[in-house]
Amino acid sequence: MCHLLLQTPQFFLLLLQIDEELAAQTKADGCPCCGGTLHRSDYKRKPRACPPAVREQYQSRISFCCSKCRKRITPMSVRFLGRRVYLGLAVVLLPQRRKTLSAVAIELSDALGVPTRTLSRWRQWWVELFPSTPLWQAQCARFMPPVATIDLPTSLIARFTGVAQEAMQRLLTFLSPLSVAR
């Protein structure tokens, strides 16, 4: 079950490695504004829904600062979904309708301390705002038959098949453009 990934430190370390690779690519590309050299300038995060075993590695978000124009460049991330304090994995897995969740998933949601109101807000974001994002507008036609937006994120999770860890990695990579402001 995918929800068990929220308790798997190895999966979180894999996501950190993917973020490092995305950051290396961003640094190699240089500043998109002026072409200057990018210097690493991470910023602190206080991640929620993070296993204690990897909390230290998740306390910063990889970011860069241009040596010429001083613009901040933040690479895409599979760990963080935008400016949310909860990890992207939690934002994807936990807001599914409670009737579709197993008892283990409900228990996990409660154990992670995610308030019901927050889950409600995330469900609303998935159903009302996510379908209007440029990412979804550009990519939704790739899914046949079409993904039922009323059942997001559950209907989207179901489209990424295979071993839970690999499927969730592909889904988080798919969502990674949402992790940066463009």
C-alpha cells in the first residue's frame, strides 16, 4: 500500500537523491535570466509528515542564487509541493476520501497530526484548483481513459501502476513542476 511509504525512510532518501539530481541539472543550466553561475543557497524548511529518521536531511530546500543578477532559482522538487509545510508525498496520499482509505491509512493520517481541516483543504485543491493548473492542462490528455477529476488524487494515483515505490516516484516526478513558481 502506498501509505506505508510515509513510514519508509529509504523512500524519503530516494526522493532526496532525485532532488539532488534535479538541482545538479538546474545548476549546470546556469541562470535562466542572465546565464550567470549559480551558487547553492538552500533555505530552511520545517517539514511535516516526515519520518524522524530523515527529518534532518529534509530541513532545507535546495535553492540557488545567481552570481551576476542575484536572482534566486529554485529547482523542481519531488520532496516538496510548492510552499506547503507538509511533504509532497503527504499532500498526494492523505487527502483521498476517507471512505477509500484503509484503516491503516486513517490511523497514519491521525498519527502524522494532519488536521481534518487541512485534509479538506487539500481535497478542495485537488478537485477545484489542480485541474486548472498549466501542468494538468498540458498533460491531462495523456491519460486514456480520462482521469476523473472529481476523484483526484485517488484517480491519478491509480494511473501510476507498478511497485508502490516506483509508481509514487513517477507520480511525484510528474507533479514536480508544481513545486516551483514559474
